[in-house]
Amino acid sequence: MKEKHAESKIDRNFVSQYTNGEKDNDHETEVNIQNHKESKIDRIFVSQYTNDYIVTYSKKDNSIVGWSIKGQPQPDEFYKLDELKLNKLNEPSYEIKSFSLYKKKLSLCYREEDGSYKQCLIDLKSKQFYELEHSYSIDVHGQYSIGFLHDDDDDDCPKCKKETHGHLILVSLYDHKIYKYCLKDMPKNATTLKYSEIYDIKIPESLNDQFKYKFCSIYQKKLFLFFQYHKTSILQFDLLTMNLDRQYNSPLDLDSQYSSDSRYEFTTVIMNKDKTLLATEISYSTYIFSMKNGRLITKYSQGGLFSVGSTPIEFVTLKNGFEGLIVHSVYYGMLSQYVFIDPYHPYRNFGDPGKNNIINGTIDDNNVITKLNRKLSIDDDGNVCIKNGLDESEFQQISNNTTYHKIYNSSTFKEIQSMLNETVEKMEKMEINRVAPADIEFEDGHIIFKKEDECDSIHFVMNTPIVPNNIVPFVKPYTFSYKLINNKQDLVLINVEQIEIFTRSINGITCQYQWNNDEWKNTYKKFRSKNRRYDKNFINEHYRKLINKILKNEFNDSNSSIPLPKFSSEVHEILNNNPLVENIKNDTEALSKFRKDMLDNKINYQQMKAITTSIVDDKELFSKFGSEILKMAIENNYNDIVKKVIDKIIESIQVNSENRGYMELANPSQTNCSYMMTLLPFISSNFLELSKKYPDFAIKYISYTSIILSPYCDFIRNSTNTSLHSYSNVYIKKSNPVNNYFKPISSLWTRSKTDQSSTSQQEVVQTISFIVPFPRICVYKNQKNNGSKKNDRNNNHHETEKTENIEKINHETENNVPHDDHPFNIWNEFLYNPKSLLFCNIDSNHFYNWWNFAAIIDFKWRTFGRIYYFLIWFLYIVYYICYTLASILEPNFITDVQRKSLFIISIIFGSIFLIFEILQCLWDYKIYFKDPWNYFDVGAYSLPIAASICWIINKSQSPWLVAISIILSNFRFLLFFRVFKSCGIYFAIILGVAKTVYPFLVVLAFIILGYAQAFLFILRSTNVNDANDPWNLVTRYYFANSNEIINNTTTLVQLPNSNTNLFNWFPTSLFAVYKIITGDSGSLSPWAFQDNPLMTFLLFTFTFFTVIYLLNLFIGLLNIAIGDYNKEEEFLLQKAQIIELFYMFPWWKHDKEWFPEWIYQYRLKKFGSTC
């Protein structure tokens, strides 16, 4: 009986439309949909991606209905939420907190009566209900977020392989997990959807005590993690790569903790259509950030200090292209209201708060306005209807923006190219004449050309007068050709001086383009110097060749955009308000061309200075192109541009440090911690070149960045860690199942350590958290990116390719994150050599006495360096012991089989070490051979391998090979102690002093060489039985009787050897002179000093100048050098070079925990000191 009653209420049109649709729904579905419509519809669910499909929800009917709204809205799917619990009154006992819709799949996050949060997925097409598998909890709000990844977004799922079917993402801050569910081939009879992948949200321990609240929100492909106490930090992650894209920071606000306790809307995140703006609610206010550079653009709260809510609803684009933001505002003394604001100027046109911006129509859960300004609502019959959204006539005042004519496109290029060709043709036919007087129509007026004696006059007569007499006059040189382009909005002039483009502007007529090259300038000067009047012969003789060259170079068919304008060195022409520069700034294609020409070194200094000066003063553009501008300025030695970029970055640091108070939130453009953190990588990526060419600028930057508070740091904290402690930012890492098994054990170990620390009395000190101002300085970067970009710059011959390039350039520069064009694998790591870590190549004399570099080394040593260093040391000990035992032990202590086994082990381990040495050499042979310790490493590995192979083949070894290899092996073992400060300082002194006194040793060597040659010349034996013959220099023994009478008939003669006269051969002569330096002059004892005055003189001068003077001078130099290198920064530099291990597997170098982009650290605060 009930079904008949329901059937009688069904609209016949509805039934006919529905039965004629793509799906033949049965009678029961039609009845259910009608009941859903007749019940009160409480909410409309709209997708974040497209608005072609929506879902309506009825709490009374406890059901949902899917609607296709591509044309006339029609319901096509129904689902009864029987799986969700009802209370005793047969009403839903759950409360929907958030949702996500993708095609015909709806995911809900709801809270049950017991306070637990649960998530489900409803497939309307297959009528399936799935609970999402994960860890449930009774937790506070904001701990969960759900979202879908688009079909084309993710192709890395192991289940999907190459096909893509979308994924559901569930973020749980309860257990710091990200669950990924594959939507392909979902089980039909199951009630639970199992996850396909898990990712861990890693929050360093040191950050846990710096925030009180954490929240999360998903918008399309982006995950936003909120960390808040008095300040709020928002981390934006890419859900495809799980990489940190950007960090947004709001300034200090004492109300933030109270808003977090009381409002669920805190996690609301809205992005605009182009993904360039981000709006969210923090502390009862709407904060709008730039997604290009993280800069806080503005803060909006209609009631000011009396605001109790300001929630962003949606970015809406009007027909004229203006994009505004709808905000729901509530404050004391007034009802809630919806306002439409300009994201960049939210308080514009506010005589009375909200007077001109209040939205009169209804906006709520049943009345939704989309990005394209369409309003989705429910009519009286329960049907979805689509209407126009905001009344655009009400918001004309805030949507009036200045527009710029875009001239750096292919159409303008082809028009000018055609004009140049026509001009050349006329010159070849001797038909080139001055432009005849004319009166032509122009945008909002007309143009009058008049001939003067020595020039042409051009009058722009406008219908809307800007200047007196309604005329804007221009005097130009003789004009070859003119043409109106871009729907008569722009006037192109080609005259004897240059190419010019004029356009209509608010202030009248503006010249937005001027170009000529050096040859054109010289030709024009020659034209004016010879004859100031029009000379057809001169024109044909000189300008025809000139324009032909221009058509072959700047305006050939391979180009698609006009060249950048030329600027003179005059100061007034390179000011920021120059219309030529402003037009480039507001033209995407012009900026792309500027970037390409700049990187290819095709622009001169005047162009570089004029354009970059304006870009640096523009926050948005500076964040996109600042790094490359600084790089090219350093490369080309543009001192003033380098200084301006450095000063602008330092200015952002100063502004950030000066704006910490609550009341200064009224000027959010000054509270730019996020913007500052976007600019700091510019210095890091160019710091090595900057420190070489501009060390003063590098020191200036370090001095200003030595103390920058961490965005997480709200106040001074107490800590038991009394030493320098560095830590990374939050990162996401794919979960390792093995770690999950050992997690209980590790938690017990952590708990036991905590208990021990609580029972024992530990010193508590006050600490402050700072930023290490060298982001990405520890990240391995691939050279393949450079090659990819170079290829991109060389493939801009077609318009389509250029458009793709512009999009890619914008994506890379705006996010300041390198994107690999090659997929990551082991072979790519070997084919494309990774660059060195920057922090180990910096001159210690200038920079390593700053605490920031010590913090970097401390972080890397604790996170991974010490583990792998000691592992390598252990492997070397095994190698060293095996080779030493096999070489030294006598045959009666070890058998040949055992000795052979030890040698084989030595060869295997030595070969592994040697392979890594070869890889290091191939990576950069100049750096490798510059480090003396590498020679010991190669000898310690190669010589034992050679000696081991010799024994295996010949069952014997060369004694000299064994002796040298053992010495080098022992010395290599000693080098492992370099990482310890007590020993490492001495190794730094040894190497540093040797580098310092090397020139002195060269001088000493040449002195020894000279004296060795001199002694060789006067003491060598030239004839047999001469005075220097070894037989005449040996000791003779005579027989004598008791009364000392010598018997000359019999003598004993000591046999001579090669050591009798060391000066007979140059190498031994060189060695003899060296022995004299050590105090051993026995090599000269066979000669009497009285009989050899020249030898005596040489000995005297040599001992005086070398032993007495030079060696004492050498000792003094050693003392000075030891003092210079007996410093901790020398040890830190040495440790930094050791940490850069080449023993890691390639994928370890991409570990986000070991190689983060940002590093923070704790420093101790002493009472009485300033911070």
C-alpha cells in the first residue's frame, strides 16, 4: 500500500525521462529516488575536479542520489545508507565531517556516537559499500582527510601497473599514515577495501614539542599538513611523489590555539582554478597564500578582532576573467554573511565593511557556487537546478583590472616579418618612399600621419580625451611602413631608426616596444650625419642590406616571437615604470623568451639590467626567476645585479625578523616567512660560485642569516640536550613492512630510555630553534636536469612546442623544485653523474667558522654518516687483517690453502673498495687527484690486490711490493680516525700545512738540486786513478813496528763501493746533499778541506743558507701554518668531505630523511644574552 502511494506521486515527465536514459532503472529505484527527493535534502556533494556529476544527501531518508549535470540535471543512481547506524528514533546516529567525490564514487568521513571516526567508500555505479581498512581511533577533529587522485595522475601503483583507474587517499594523523587504495577491480562481495600502499608521515622528535595541534586536508593532488600553536605552519605535499612542495607560514597569533580547539573548519583549504592561490582559515581569519612562492598575500577577517569565523568557500571566476573569493564571515554583533572579495585586495571598495561585497543570494550546503560561477541548488520538488551564480554587475568595481596587450606572440612576429619583406621588395624596385599623409581608424580614436621637413609627425586623436585638445602628438623619423595589428589595438611602425609598437592605455598612448640592433644604430647615425632629409639612394644602399640581414637572423622563419627590446645605458630608460619592461613582465611568452635568451647569453647588459631590475622588485616574478637571474649575473660578472638580488633576499630576511607581534598582522605583506624561505634556495644553489667570485656578498648573506627563528618556534623551550642538535623537516616515506614488525621492540627501547632519563637527574637548558639558511644544500642534484632544460631551450621552433615549454618553465620555476625527466633507476645514476654536495666544497677559511655549517655536518653525521662510516671501517678491518696475515705469517703457521683463501678474500674486498675509488675518480677526476689522501687509498687497495694475485700465480711475492703495500694499508687504517675531533685536527694540520709550505719546499728543492750538480761537477771521477777515483778515496792501512816505523812495502786497502764517492752519479749526489741538510756530512769525509777550497766554500754556503737560515725559516713557517690550521673549522671541512660517501647505493642518495631540503637546529640560550 505504501508503494502505491509513493508511485502516485511520481512525476510522469520524470519517469519518461528516466526510462529513456542510458540506464533502465527498475521500478524500485525510481520509487527510492522519488522518496529521496520528497525528503529534505540536506547537502550537495560536489567534486574538487569537475562539476559534471554531483551527489545529494538526505539525512531523513538516510540515502544519497547521484546526478549527472552535463546538460539538464538528471538523477541516475540511488544508494540507501543502510550500513551506517541509526539511533533509537530511527535517525542517523552518525555525523558526516568531510567527503570527497570522484565520478560515481563517494568517500565519507563520519563520526559515530562513541566518538570514533570512520571512513567509507560508496560506489554508486556498482551499489557497493566499503569500509576503509586502517587503524580506527577515538580522536580529536582534524586528524583525518580523504581525497581522490585523478585517473591520469598516478601510474606507479603496483596493482594497476600501466593502466590507471584512480586512487583513494586516506590521511590519518592518528598513526601518521597515508593509506592508498586502488580503485581497479574492487571486490564485489567484500565489505572492506584493503589498502594497496602505506606511507609514513615522519615527524622528527624535535618538532613534537614545538606545536600543540596538527591537522590535515586534501585538495585534489595536494596534501596540506597544519602544525600550530601560536603560529601556524602549513606543509604542502604532492600526493603523486610524496615530496614536500612548499611551506606556508602564518605569523604569531595568540588566538590560534583557541580557534583550533573550537572549530572544525580550520582544515578548510581552497585552491583557485590555476592553482596559484591557496586560501585557508587560521585564527578566525582567512589567509591567502601564493602557491607560486609561499608568500602570504593577505589576511581577511571582516570583524577584525571581533571575528569568530572567516571561512573561505570557493574561488569564482567571472566572465571578464576576474577571479574572486567567496568568504563566509561571522563576527560579534551581526549575523553570518557571505562576501565576495578580491584575493589580492580584500578591503578594496569598503566604505562600510562588506557594503559593496556582500552576496545577496543564499549560499549553504544546499546552494553551492562552483569555480565557473554556476550555482547548484535544490528546488521545491527536490530536483537539482543550475543557475547563474554571482550577479557580476554587483562586483564590477572590484573586478576592474588593468589589461596588457600581448605582443610577444607568433601573430605579431609574422606581421612584422611581412612588413620587413614588403619594405625590402620596395627598396629593390626603387619604390621606397616616405609614408603618405593618412587618417586611419585606431582603437578608441584615429591616427593622423603628417609629413614634416626632417621627420614624420603622428597624431593620436582619441574619442575619450586624456590630454588637452584630445590629441597625443609624436614626432618620429622617416617612416618606411606602418600597420594596425591585433584588431586595431596596436600600431607597428618601421622607420629609419627602429621598430616600434604603440598601444592604447589608460593614460593615453604608450610605446610598448622598441627594437634595433647595433648595425641599425650605426646606419641611422650615418644617415643623420650625412643628410638630415630623406635620401632614397642612401636608403636603398644601406637599409636594404640591413633589413635583409635582420630577416635572416632575428626575424627568420625558425623564430616565433619578436626579439626583446633594446635599452640604452641612460638611467631614465631602465626605471621600473618603463612601459617596455612592464609589458614584458605581464606577458608570459615574453618572460619565457627572456629566460631562454638569458640562459643562452643572448641578451646584453642593458637588457639584463632593465628587465631584471623590474623583476627583482616584483615579488611573484622574483620568486620564479630569481635563482636563474643570480646564476647568470654571477657568471657574467654583473656586479650591480648580483648586489640587487642579494640585497632583496636580505631585505626579506629583515622584514621577517621585524614582524613578530600580534598587532602587525594588519600588514600581512610584511609578514613573509614563507616568501623568505622561498628565496633562500637562490643563494644555496649558487653559493659555490658566489663564494668564489663575490666572497664579500657571501659573508654578508651568512651574517644576516646566522640567526633566523624556525617557523615552528614560538618561544624558548627547555631541553635536556646540551649539545648542538640538528633535525630535518617533516617528510613522507613509503612504509617498510620490516620496520612495522620491529616497531614494538623499538618502542620498548624508547620507553626504557625515557624512563631512565626521567629517573636520572639531567641538566635542563633553554633552547631556541633556528633555520639553517641553506636549503637543498645537502640534496644530490642530477646533471641530467641541466641537459634536459638545454634541450628544451633548443626546441622552440614551433608554436606548440613553445607553449609546452612555457608551461614547463612556469611549473619548474614557480615550485623551485627540480623535476627529473628520466625515471629514477640505477642505470640513470651511473649514466648521469650526480653533482657533489655543495656543503663539502666551500672554503673553510671564510665560512666554516659559522655555526650553520656545523649544524649541517652534525645533522648528516648523526642521520646516516656515522652508520655507514663505521660499516666501511669494519669491512676495511676484515680486508686489512686478511691481507696482513696472509703476507706475514710463516709457512709453519698457515697452510697454502688457508693463505690462498685469505688472499682471495683480500682481492674481493680490495676490488670492491677500488671500484668505488674508480667511480669517484670518474665522477670528477680534477677534484679526485687534487686530494692527496686519495693516492694513499688507491695504493692501499691496488698494491695488496697485485701482491695477492702474484702469490696465487707464482706462490711467491715480491718483497718490495709486500713492504710498500703493508705500509700503505696501515696508513689507510690510520686515516679512519680523521672523523674524531681529537685525531682529525692533526690530519687537517698535516695536509693544510703541507699545502701552505709547498712553495717553500719547491724553493728548497731547487737549491738542493743546484748544489748537488755543483758537488757532482767538482768531485766526480773523470779519469782512471785521478784524485776522485774511489780507489784513491778509500781508507788505507799501513804496517808499523813498535818504534812507529812505517813499512811502506805492504798496505791494506779497503775495497771501494758505490758509497765511496756518492758524487760520481747524480742521484747519489742528490742524496748526499740531502744528508748534509740532516747534519750527516760523511759523504765529504774522503776529501781534505785544505786541499779542496772550492768544496769547502760550497759546503759553507750550503750549510749556512739552508741548514742555518732556510731550515729555521721553515720551522717558523711551520709554526705559523700550524696556528692557521689548528682550528675546528678545518676539522669540520675535512669531516664534510668524508661524509660525502660514494659507497651508498644510488637510491639511498634520494632518501628524504638523509638528504632533506630544510634543516633546523636547537641552540642553547644563556641567561643575559640576547636572541
